[in-house]
Amino acid sequence: MDTRATIAVIEDEAIIASSVAKRLQAEGYRVELAGDGPTGIALVERLRPDLVILDLGLPGMDGIEVCRRIQRDRHVPVLMLTARDDETDLIVGLGVGADDYVTKPFSPRELVARIAALLRRADHASGTLGTDERLIIGELAIDTGRRQVTRAGSSVHLTATEFDLLLRLAHRPGVVCTRDQLLHDVWGFRDGASTRTVDSHVASLRRKLGAELIRTAHGVGYALEETTRRGPNGPTS
């Protein structure tokens, strides 16, 4: 039985797609390619890969819409490739189910490291199902066994990476975690990685959970705050 992870690469630039495929195959992964959005969606439906590498700037149907559609059936880890230096695009991509991103031009070494980290987190997530830990921080509830999050009783959908980032902050509420610590503990990166990916994922968490929930320690990192929503007469329970 072939136990190698299968990766679908959806990228319209043939040189980049071929280069990525060759590097991943050299690392032992099974790889199939698609050159546009509709073909990529069909490939994912047929292949049911362990991970998808998805170009954000596809012609015709952009990567955000492709990501939204391939996540409808089941969650699959998605690593976005983007040439855009636009935080809004990245946050939208993370919001529709992407787990991480790299900005072109990227080093093959960094790409392989990001993929390995995503696959490790996916394995860890499946392995922790059934564990019984529930963290309550203010109106935020985190169920680690089911990997579910609610705020004030309302369910909040998080990607696997967003969940792991929130859980890391939640284990020490009020304590600032540096960006380098978060890269190490959540992404598994030990050197040479940009901290901007942390900032983008924090921005996505704030959009989903509320901007006041995560405090920025400027130039250092982030801390999870114990907050409640405020009514006309003060905080609500």
C-alpha cells in the first residue's frame, strides 16, 4: 500500500508548476497538476489529496473561489501561492479555508518546510480526536477533542492552523508569545521563516473572533485576552 502523501498543485504558470512538482516528487510525495481553477476543482474531487498547493492569482476563477469550492465537500489543507503583496487578499484566502501561504518568489526549501508542517498538523489533528480538554477563557470555549470553538455560545469555524494558533495562545492567556515562538510551536519552523504569516493568521482570527480578543505587543508578539462583550450597562456574561 502506498503511504506517500498526495499533493494537488493548482498553478497556471507552467514553469512554476513543473518546478514545484519535481521538488516535491524528489521529497517522496505523489503529485498531480492542474493549470486552472475548474480543472483544479475536478482534480481535487477525483484525487482527494492530502494537501493542495493553490495559486491565488489564477485566471478566470481566482484561487479564493477555488479554495471555497474545494472545501465544501471536506476540509483539505491548502497552501496558497501568491505574488500579491496585499494583506486583504491573504486574509480572505485564510478566511475561506486556506491554512498557510508563501509569497512568490519563494525558496523550494521553505515550500517543503511549510508542506511538512501542514501535514504534521493534519496528522496531529486526527490523532487528538477524542481527547477530553475544554478551555474556557471569558466567553471563548475551546474543545480540543472535537477541535471546535465557540464564542458566547456561537460556533466559529477555524482552519486547522487557526485552531492550533488559538490553542497555543489559550494555554497561557494574558501572556505574550513572540512571533518566533509561535512560528516554532504552531508551524514547526526553526529558522529562516518570515513572521508575516503569523500576523496574517492573527488578523484572520481577529476577523472571526473579534478584534479585541488578541492583544498585540508591538515589536514582540501576541497575547490572548479574557474579554466579554459589552452591553449598555457594562459587560455581559
